[in-house]
Amino acid sequence: MVRERWLVDPSNFAGDVVLDEVCPPGVDVARYLNYHEDPGGLSLALGRGAIATVQRIAVPLPDVWDGGWVRDAVTALKGVSGAVVPATGKLARFKRPSSPRAVLGREFGASLADRLPVNLRDQFVLAAEFAEGEESEQWARRTSGLFGLMDDPNRVLAALDRQDPREV
């Protein structure tokens, strides 16, 4: 049963929702205007009985990356220093030190993010962030694989079709 009308975002500062208030007895799903993760979007709060089964797949899917993008990213990253240098400029004290390799990795991740719908870009950039000292090929495969989840959702659906549901 879906609750009538949508609600103003019922979550607190940590994103928690009091399910007994949002989905009282007899209500499985409530729509609400999201102020945090997807500002302006409608989200769903699911009551405890709304999900009967779940399936599990690897994220990102194995062997789903774009080989050409991975190769280009790894080649570019290998040619750049991984030595951390302090930030410069007026706001340097507010910026964390970073290596040229990490900066370039973030630029590669942002280039993929620019190909996504605008409401997914910031979250993708955070998920695909290149960490200092991270191995270039592992990062590139993971980042390309995460992009593939959103770029080709049919692969995700096909992977789910191959998994048996598990009761919760």
C-alpha cells in the first residue's frame, strides 16, 4: 500500500526516517520530497514489510569496464608524479595536499561524471575519487565499472536475473 500524497523530507540531519511515522500500519511505501541526496527529487521510504526478497550482485560488475578508457587513464596516470605537494594560493590552508596523479585521476573521473544525468554527477565523483597512493589500474577499472552500472542498466538487470532471490 502506497501512502496518499507525498511528504516533505521526513529525514533528520543524519538521513534517518522514523518508519512508524512515515509508514504507519497498513502503509508500505511513502513518497517524499528529497532535500539531501537528490534535492528536489521524489524519493521513497519503504516500510518494514515492503521488501519480501533481495538479490545480491557485485558492484561494480566484474569485467564490465571500458578497456579503451581504462588503458588511456592508466597510461596518463603512470606518466604523472604521485608525490604529494601542498596546496598553494589564498585558500591553500583549506585544501588538502594532493599529488599530480590524484588530481589527474579526479579529472578523469569528472570527465565520466559529465556524461551522466546532472543529478548523479556529484555522487559519482565522490564514489570514483582517486585516493592518494591508489593503484592506477585498479582505480580505473573500478571507476569505469561504476560508470557502466549507470550507462548500461540492462547489464545490471541481466546480472540480477541470474541471481536467486533471498527472503528477508
